[in-house]
Amino acid sequence: MFGFFKDKFNNLKQAVSNTANAIVGNVTNSVGQEEEFSEFVLDDMEDILISADLGVGYAGELVDKLRNQTKIKPADVKNYLKEEFSKTLWEAGNTELNVQDGLNIYFICGVNGVGKTTLIGKLAYKFKNIGKKVLIAAGDTFRAAAEEQLDIWSKRAGADIVRRDKADPASVVYEAIEKAKNENYDIILVDTAGRLQNKFNLMEELKKIKSVIDKKAPDSLRECMLVLDANTGQNGLQQAKVFSEAVNLTSVALTKLDGSAKGAIIFAIAKELKLPVKLVGVGEKMEDLKEFNPEEFIEAIFE
């Protein structure tokens, strides 16, 4: 089963090697040689899982299941984790990008610096490559550099852009929807600001943009996607909770997965927030944005 873009990872195992070592390698090396799960062994395992950015709650739950049971031995710990992680990813929901006939709007949010603009550019490029007419709405009007960067990415991807420097972001999105309807666009990618230091203003701005979409094109909103930097680890969970307050998130995109040892945050997000990861960034090239496939990811981690 592969998603909308139908492209496979060639370099996934290499991209997640640090994450694989942080979870599987460290746990197997520490626990796998033991005869039984003593309290000491279980405490050690829990510490390793927490340090790999699984989150205290999830790490504790995984270890608690091993207490007071005799069926699973320390030698089986790798298979045990593989089954638990796989179940967690599938229970979070469908990981395929939601794309339908007609106009598709993707509301992209996340804090500054996580790679939102780059992801939008790469996503525009992917949609263009499968014959879609793509419009980018530059909704981060506060940061001039964001609009400049988005302009460069739109040209590179062959997409059109609506930008109005210093304008009200909601008005930019309104204009983009009007243009898309009048000129038969298939895709609108909405960029948004990510200034968490003034949380109230940011949340109000996001709600306003969402309100415009709900009024102008209620049946076209396909994803409210949160972009997270894989290297932020547990901070990513906190970011997700903040953005969930403003918009009803449907999915997550994880950038900079290559080289990160904190890719286990994927499991923590799936477990705690019940949000599927749908896109992952594994490099600088245009082609290095991939649809997330749980089976491939699990196999790469546990190979």
C-alpha cells in the first residue's frame, strides 16, 4: 500500500539509522541478554525509551506491560517493541494524504524554523509533477523573509502564489480561494505564521484563517497539517497541543528526519495525540519529501 504520490524511500534505512540505534539498538543491547525482567532491567529499559523521546507516559506504558508476566522474555524485547510501535501507528489513523476531486486546501502550520516554507515548496512540486494546478497562499505576512522564501520556492516548483506583504493573513487566504475558484486550481497550500512567543495573537490569527476557509470553501479543506522538526523531540508534543487549541489538526509532517536520533517522536505523537504522520522530510532535494508509510518505517527501524 502506497499513497497518492506512489514514491518509495530509497534511503529510509539510512535516514532513520540514528533513531533506530536510539530505540532498538540501545534497548536490545541493554535488555536482550538478561534472563528475566527484573525491576532493575525494566527501569533501565524505561530510561532508554524516555531518552529516545518516546515520552514518559508511553515509555511507562510499554514497560508496565512487561511487568507481572512471564510470556515475553528479554530476548523477545525487539519483537515486542516492533508489534507495539506498529499497532500505535495504525491506531493513529490513515497516513495517506487526503486528496480528492475539485479544490483541495491544505492548511500548514507550525512554529518558525521547523521547515514549513520548504515543505510547502516541495509539496507544490510534487503536486505539479502529477499534473495538478497549484496555488500557494503566503499567509505568514508578518515575516518578510518568509514571503520572499516562499516566492522562490513557488517559482522553483512551478506553482503560482498570492502574497500581500504586511496584509491581514486571512485576507490573503480569502483572495487565494477566490482566485482558485475562478481559475480552476486543484490545490491551495496555505502558509501560516508560527510565532509562539505571542501565543494568543497567533492562535487568533490561525482561527481567523480557518474561519475564512470554513466560510468560503468548507468542503475543500483536506488537511490541517502541523509541521514539526524531528530534532525537537518532546517539545514537538507541546507544540502540537498548542496548535490543536487553535485548529482541528488532522495530521503531522516531520521534517529533518535524516540524521535525527529523535525520530521516535513519531510514535509519541501517534500515541498521545492520535494524529497520523503523513509526510516526512529526509533531505534537501525536491524529491526528499515523502509520504509516510508505517510498514516501511517500522521495517527500517527494526531491520
